[in-house]
Amino acid sequence: MFKLDGKVALVTGGSRGIGRAVCVALAARGAYVVVNFAGNAQAADDTLARIRDAGGDGESKQFDVSDAQAVDDAVTDIVKRRGRLDILVNNAGIALDQLLIRIKPEELEKTFATNVAGSLWCCKAAMRPMMKAKRGRIINLSSVVAESGNPGQAVYSASKAALIGLTKTLAREYASRGVTVNAVAPGFIETDMTSGLPEQAKQAIVAQTPLGRQGTVEEVAAAVVFLASDEASYVTGQVLRVNGGMYV
Ligand code: NAP
């Protein structure tokens, strides 16, 4: 089950955190994984090393997901060289947390450019080869806060809620072309994005989590692997929550 032999996957933001675990998990099941990163080439190389340790294969590819032309060029290049693109994981994301009254226009613009427009441009570029193949899997990384809300995350939670709308719309638009589109909404996961939170804030989040702990990047990656697999062929337009029961 969950075999991905012969498939080609693109994971945005694969250099660190959840994206890195997704890259390794997809590669361990046989997919050739393109590890996208924004600027951290060393971290992307570390991901590639872990892919190879897991017996897999892949390559790294630098581009900014918010640059529509760069995204299109990258996907065209992957398809030209590898002949296909089966799986797209829109994982690249940023969080510039701030109370509403302090939010600056540039913070809103950067967050939406990366989290929302970045995912949309990647979906657009990937849809062409997927439609041609009459098969594809797109998984968008949303967040628990898209549905629950969270003080200090007005911009971030709005961007992650937008991804749920995007997921549901594309699921309806491309189901007849054999492409499924789903979202994974993680809860509180230990990565660079959350490591800077004060200990007290971390403890408060864990206290609101029925399973009583933070999640791991591997637990999120497992959900992505399922949605990317043939076994998930009748699942589209869904939000798979990996949050320890934090929001039910
Ligand atoms: P992270 O550790 O901060 O890593 C972010 C990744 O995104 C890095 O690989 C980074 O590349 C890449 N990236 C950022 N901007 C980019 C851009 N413009 N173009 C291409 N790549 C870009 O994040 P994470 O915690 O693993 O989160 C991954 C995803 O899960 C995000 O979408 C996040 O919103 C979502 N999520 C996380 C949590 C959590 O608790 N951690 C919870 C819910 C949802 P570089 O290494 O080159 O900088």
C-alpha cells in the first residue's frame, strides 16, 4: 500500500520542517522528489541526503513560489526532463504574526504572495501536465488556525483559510480530469516556524490539545503520503486534520 514507484513529486519548501519530512516520506515510497527551496541551499542538500539515506532519489530546485514565471519555468523544466509530474505538495509558507492593530501592508502582501498566490501558481503550472496525463495529486498545506482562528494570526489564518477555498474549488474544477486536490491542516508541529514561541505559549497550546503533545513532522508527512497515493483515489476536496484533536 501507498507505493509511489515511478512517480515524480514536487514539494515546495522541501528544505526544512514539514516539507523535508514530506520529501523523505514520498521518496521512501519510490517517488522521485524535486525539493524546492527559497534560499537555503544547504538545507535543501540536507533533505536530499536524507532522501538518499532512505533509498530514494531526487534533486533540489531553487525558486520563489510567489514568482509566477519562475514557477512555470520550473515545472516546465521538470516535465521536460522527467517526462511527468504526478504529485504537487504546496508546503512553502510563512507566518508573520502580529495583532491586527499592528499589521503592516507589506506583511499582508508577503504572506499572501507566498502562502496563497504561491500555491495557486504552482497548481496552475502543475495542472497542465496532470490534465494531459489524466491523473494527478495536489496537496495544499493549510493549518488548524484556518478553521479555529488564533489571536495574533489574522493574516496567517486568513491565508491558510484561503487555501481551503482554493482546494475545494480546484477539486471541483479538475475532478473530471483525474486530478484530486486536498488539504492537510496540521496543528502545532515542532519546526523552525514554531520553535521561537515562548515556552509558556507552547505549554498553553499543548494544554488545548487532547493528545497532550506537539505533533511531529513525520505525522504530517504520513497524511500527505496517503493523499498522494493511489489508495486515496476517491478522496478529493477534503481537509485532513492532523492536529491531535486540537480542533474537531
Ligand atoms: P518552516 O520550517 O518555516 O519551513 C518553511 C519552508 O518554506 C522552507 O523550506 C522555506 O525555504 C520555504 N519557503 C518559504 N518561503 C518560500 C518561497 N517564497 N518560495 C519557496 N519556498 C519558500 O515551515 P514549517 O513549519 O515546516 O511549515 C510548512 C508548512 O506547514 C507551511 O505552509 C505552514 O504554514 C504549514 N503549517 C505548519 C505548522 C507548524 O506547526 N509548523 C502548523 C500548521 C501549518 P528556505 O529553507 O529556503 O527558507
